[in-house]
Amino acid sequence: MLIVFLVLILLIVLIVITNLHIVPQATAYVVELMGKYYTTWEAGVHFKVPFFSRVAKKVSLKEQVVDFKPQPVITRDNVTMQIDTVVFFQVTDSKLFTYGVERPLSAIENLSATTLRNIIGDMELDHTLTSRDTINTKITATLDEATDRWGIKVNRVEVKNIIPPREIQDAMEKQMKAERERRESILRAEGEKRSAILVAEGEKESAILRADAVREQRIREAEGEAKAILAVQQAQADGIKLLNAAAPTAQVLTIKSLEALQKVADGKSTKMIIPTELASLGGLVASVKELATEPKA
């Protein structure tokens, strides 16, 4: 009896342990009872009915990212291209996600491809290559509305890559190369223009500085000459003042006039104007003789 009791206790413990479930955070368990939907367990500790209930599906409530392979699409101007998309979605209803559709990811991929073909079919190639935001917005709205009945919320869809036909790629590459060369030519021309402007400005500034230096030199030379002339005139004026202050005699004045006449004669002038006081050479000689024979005081 003791052994039977221990075996029963062990079986009860095993049953409790095997039917005790801990649901982690951001996860939901869909539970069925006798083959029918029973309840949805959220994060925490749960105990299922032994032998009659089971966990039908474990659902992640995190945002999920699915990268679908490139899909062939045809534009309105009959250009076939490959477009691959990335879908960001999140499960909002675990029951609908479990029972609403078989293989939800495959269903989203097929729906995404169909929606993408419908959107691109109304657009031309040039518009397709430059309207990724428009394509993303339209496909997101369409998928989000269609997946509501599956318990899925499509947060956004991104066009990852648009691959046009090879001949169009070659044409685009040539165009991009020509555009790069054009920009390089423009940049090179602008650089040469800027360099020429800088050289011209440098030469202009150099010429201005040289002219300023020459003008400054001439101004200083003129100022020096003017100061020299003023000094000479001032000295002559001072000499005249001193001479007048000494009250010179007529004989002294005559000698000074003779000295001045000598300086004039030593110059390069070919004409001389002789004062009337010196017109009589005899009177001049007599005056000089008189001064020479005058007894010293």
C-alpha cells in the first residue's frame, strides 16, 4: 500500500509539472480544450487541464521583420523590373493569427507581391525610380487593411531595392558617368576661375601697394625738399635779421653784394643782372681800398 501511495504521489507531481506552463514576456500561448479554442495565455504562470487541453500555438508579440525576395513587376510603359521589399509587422490578435490564415508569412509575401504589381502597373519607369515614398505608403496601407482579419498589424513596408533591366542600368550608368564628368568639369572650371581671380586680385593689390609706396616716397621727398627750402629761407631770414640788428655800414653792404655777385658768377647762368649800385666799378674799388686802409680800432 505504501508503494502504491508513493507511485500515486509521483504521478500527481509529474502531471502537475507537465501541465504547468510559464509564458515569457511579449509572448502569447493559444490553448485548445478538446480540439476547440479555449483561451489565450499572456505572460505569467498557467496550468492547463491535463489530457484534455493543449497549447496549440506560441505566438510572438514583438515587431517582426521579413525580407522578401525580389518580385518581377511591369510598369505602365512595359518595363519589367525586380523589386524586393521589407515588411515590418506585429501580431495584435493571437487567436486570429492562429486560425485566420495558413502560413501567415507566406500569405503576407504573396499579398505584398500582388499589391506591388498593382501599384507599379499604374506608374511609369521614371516615376517608379523616384517615388519610393509613395510606393511605401500605398503598399503599407493596402497590406495593413488586408491583414487585419489575420490579427496582424503592418507597421510599414520599405522598398529595399529597385532593379531595372540591364540595358536600362547601362543607360543609367552612362548618364550618371556623364553627369559626374559634367560636375567635375564645372568644379575644375570654377577652380581655375577662382585661381585666376585670386592671381588677378594679388597682382592688383601688389600694384596698389607699389603705387602707394612710390607715392609715399615722393610725398616724403617733397616734404624733405620743402623743409630744406624752409630751413634755407629761415637761415637767410635770420641772417638778414642779424645783419639789420648789427646796423652795417654802406661799405659792408657793398662787400656782401660783391660776395653775392661772385656766387652768381660761379653758377651756370649765362645772364647776370648787376644792381645799379655796382654799375660804377671805380666806386666799388675805391670803397674796397678804403676799407682795406682803414686803421683798426
